[in-house]
Amino acid sequence: MMNTEAAARFRRLGTITIFAVYFVILVGGIVRASGAGMGCPDWPTCFGQWVPPTDESQLPANYHEIYAGRGYQNTEFNPVKTWTEYTNRLVGVTIGFLIFLTAWSSRIYLKTDKTIFYLAVSVFFLVGFQGWLGSSVVASNLKPLMITLHMLLALFIVALLIYTIARSQRNVIAKIDIRALPDKFKTVLIAAMVMTLLQVAMGTQVREAVDFISHNHAYIERQYWRDDFPVIFYIHRSFSSIILFTNLWLAWKIVRSFDKKSLLRRIGLLLAALVVTAIIAGISLDRLGMPPIAQPIHLLMANLIFGAQFFLYTCLNYASAPLSKNQS
């Protein structure tokens, strides 16, 4: 028999971890949008200290030469950027602890569903790899490809966490009656997930271009950045309308099929809100001179959209598949 209290604790801890990962994605987006990625030019310390300085006078007089010799030219101490990046690292460490606790608490499923335990442990090791990749991002002097890989791995980690938590609740999910949904709903949902991944891939290319443009403009004169946007930006912008109508169709079908207390109805409404928010943030980037806060919000919304879609897909699979005798 499963310890229901321990199972509930695992679910709560896993859910908190998922939201924490999304938070670190938001913080990472703020770091990138503000140009604070090299606020700490070394890793795991920051300017050679475990607690970074708050004033340039706390650094060696020749720190410019020191870091130039390490391959980081034009290193300038900026307390805001330094502590922004340092906060990002602290949040990342907190994620590591949460992931470890999630993996440890998943041992209760070793007798009933070993896959849950193995998935949770896999996520723990992936987060360790993510930490190493983060150090490589700094060592590469913020190469756009490394930053993109760092973000995509975070997206994969969240998807694994969502699946792990949903799998632990499959007995409950299996009781959801999805017969009111149209037969083509799952097919459209899969198409929406693929479109989201394509949009994210195009978005990473746009962000790489923006990183280059912002560096050339010394992270100022944002109103002129749009003049240098690549063609992929306009494809990315136009594709958003298809994504909007596809996800609104999914949300509408869910709202019509489930009552107000249904979890799937809440997720459907959330999906619609996320897509609309992402598009509003994208419009502000395009039309309002690249406001700094819009870029991390746009990035976070993209990650949340895929997470909501993936959770819906997982729920549909468990709700439509009858439980075997050893699962009931």
C-alpha cells in the first residue's frame, strides 16, 4: 500500500520544484536582457569571492588586467549586474536542493512504480549537468549557442518534472472523463506542441541576434535595435498568429467540455492567458523599443505554454488509457 501522506508530500515538493525552475528561467531571462551575464566573470566564485563585492574598491586595482589575461576583455565591475547574476546563481543552487529532495522523496515509488523514481533521479543528474553547462556559458564568454542550449535543457528538465508528477497522480487523472472533447483534440494539441517548439527555436535565433545587436549598441538605444532584426524575426512574429488561434481553439474546447471545478478547465484557461500574454510581450518588444522587462516575460511565457500543453497531453494519455490491474 502506498503511503498517501508521503505521496502527497512528493507531489507538493515536485510542484514547488517545477515553479522554482520556471522562476530561475525568469531570472535567467532578466540576466540576459540586462546584459548581466558577465556580471560575474568567473565561476563558481564571483570576482574570486564567494560573496561578491558591492563596490569596485573591494577588488584588486589591476582586476582589469587579471580578467583580460583570462580571456575576458573589457571587464568592468557593475554592482547591479554582478548581484543580478549572483542572484541567478543562488536561485540555481536552491533548485539543486529542491531537485535532490524531490528525488529522495520519490523512493516511496520503488515498489509500485520504479519509473517515477528513475525519472526523478535522472532530473537530479540533469540539473547537475545544467550547472556545469552554466559554468561553460560563462567560460565561453556568453556564446549565443551555449546560452540557447542552457535554456533548452531547462525546458526539457521542466517537461520531465511535469511528467514525473503527473505519473505519480495517474490514478486520479485516469478518472477524468474526456469523452466530451472532439476526437481530433489530441491531434491538434500535438500540433500545437510542435508549433511551440518551432516557435521557441526561432525565438532562440532572434535572441541570439538581439544579443549581438544589443552588444553593438552597448545595451542602450533600444529603440534602434529593431532596425537590425534578421528575417527570422518577421517569420517568428507572423507564426505567432497561428499559435494564438490554435491554442485558443484548444482552450475553448476544454472550457466547453469541463465544469468550473475541473483541473483541465483551469489549465485550458491558463493556456489561453499565457499565449495572449506572450504575444503582448512580443508586440511590446517589436513596437515599444525593446523594454527590458518584456524580454524575460516573453521567454517565460514560451516555457510556460509548452509546460501547460505537455501537462494536458500527459493528462489525456492517462485519462484515455485504462489502468492495468496492478495500477488500480
